[in-house]
Amino acid sequence: MIEYFRITIRKVKRLAGSRPDKQLASIQMLRAIAALGVVVYHAQVMLHHNAGYVYQEHNTGAAGVDIFFIISGFIMYFTNRNAFGKPGASGDFLLRRIIRIVPTYWAYTTLVTLLLIFLPQLFQDMKFGLPEAIGSYLFLLFVNTNGQVGPNIGVGWTLSFEMYFYLLFSLFLFFPRRLLLIGLGTIFACGMIARQLFSEIPLEGQLFTNPLLLEFFLGCCIGALTCNKRFPSTLIAIGLCGFGVMAILVAGQMNLLGDRFDPQRIVVFGIPAACVVYGAVALEAQKLLNVPSILSALGDSSYSMYLIQVFTIPVVGKGWKVLGLANHVGPWAALIFAIAVTIGVAHILYLIFERPMTNFLRHAAASHLMRHST
């Protein structure tokens, strides 16, 4: 009985927002950089699709998605390293992830849905469809009404992969920690083998067979190395960061990535992203990384930034075109303005919406758990 109450108190503290570990400054910095990278990428796309410029886009910023996936694997391992095999750990993990990810995503999905219903003229290609709306809420992969694979919020396809990873991770929390890397590696490898054996993989199968999943695995590996305090020397850590950044820049400028589901993505962006994450964490462990406070703050609002850009960037682009500004100023002005607006709106929404709502749900869940434990 005493042990039961101890477990309950630990759950309440975690759900209420107390952290088992101090936030890693390097991870906060990389969250901010990853979100900014995706914003920059989509802002470049906006220049000629919405703002009226003739502009050659590069997909360097798209590597922000890969950095996010590496970070996700790392954080899940690092923050849950002592939870494996403990009663209730799986349910506790899933509840915390749902509270952190789902409500904010559903709120913006609802906004898109309402706009599609009542202001369809705002959208060039996309139209409202009930199956697509339901699929968006359920994190499913499907071809939406504008012909693209993914939910009605364009960046939401990444959350389909995140949710699959969270589900697998929660299952391994029932077992000793040593089984996680072996199990995840085996499952992801089997998925990729199936991809090679079958000539045509249905769209639903993309979620289980894409090599992109290996980025979560790499993140978990970095988490395991960090927990065991296995870090490279300072020189090698700097070299890893330098190599990762240069590889991403070169691949992006050469547009080596085909589409978002390109199986070569793990090589083009995934491995360089893993090098950057491991190098940065190692430099922080050696107290050689000084993260500016602005990047730490943007790391907090990175999730809002990631989602809200699907609204702010097209609005800036369309407004730019209506005002005819492309005839008077260069594309860099539109790019910088779109990025600045997205950062500002995202941080405000984080402060007045995402953070208060998340904290409220955490405390509500903790209160509910406490009531039912007494």
C-alpha cells in the first residue's frame, strides 16, 4: 500500500509539471533551430507560390524535421530512463505525451477545419472533406483534397510518425530498458525489409516501413550514450557539429532530398542531424556550450511555431502579393518579414494559449489521479 501511494505521488508530480531533470540547454537550442529551419523552408516556398517572386527554393530548412525526430528519440529515452519496467509507466508516459501534443494540434486543426467550411476561398486547392477532417484529428496519413499526403495541417504528417513512435516506446516501458534499442531496431528494420520485398506499399504502410523512423532510433541511441556519460572529446564533438551542419547545408543547396517521404532522407539529413544533436549534447556536458536566452525561449515556443506557420506564412505571402511589394523590394524582405511574424505570433500564442492549456490539463490530470488514489 505504501509503495502504491509512492508511485501515485510520483505520477502526480510528473503530471503537474515537475521535471525529473533540468532542461538541457542544448536541446532547447536545437528545438529552436529546428523550428526556425522549417519556417525558413516554408517561407522560401511562399516567395513564389504566394508572394509573386520568381525564386529558386532550397530545402535546407526541411532538415529541421529530422532534428526534431532525433531530439524526440533522445528526450523520450533520457527523461524515461528510470521508468522502464515500473507499474503504470506506460500509461503515465502516453498521458503526458497526449497532453503535451494533442490539444494544441487539435486546436489548430479545428481552426483549419472551420476555415475550410466557412471561408473556403482562402484556400487555393484544398477543400473541406469529412474523411480528411476525421483523419487529421486521428493523425492518419492520407491523400488530402489538394493531392498531398498528410493531414489538413501540412506539417501534421510528422506527428503521425511521432505518435507511432510514442506507441512503440510505451510498449517497451513494460520491459527492462536494455530491450528498447534491440526491440526498436528490430521493428524498424523489419519494416524497411518489408518495404524492399513488396513492390507497392500502400499509403498506410508508409508509416511503418519508412527509414525515416530510424531517426527516432538514433535519438534513443544518443540518449543511451548520454545516460551512460559516454561522450566524445571536445574536438570530436565540435567536428560532429561541424560535419552535421555542413552536410545539411550542402544537401539542402543541392536539393538532394526528393520529397518528404524520400527513403534516402535518413542519409541526406538524418545522420547529419544525429551528429549535430550528439555533438551539442556532448559540448554541454563538458560545459562548453553557452546558449543565448532567446534561443532557449524560442525552444519553449517551438511547437507553436511549428504549427502556426501554416497560417502566418501564407497570410504574409498573399498580403505581399496583394500590395504588389514584389515589384519594389527583393525576396529577402518578404522572407525575413514572414519569419519575424511567425516567431512573434508563435511565442505570443505559446504564452497565452499553449502553455496555460498544457499546464491546466496536467494539473487536472494530476488532481483526478489524486482523487482516485485516496
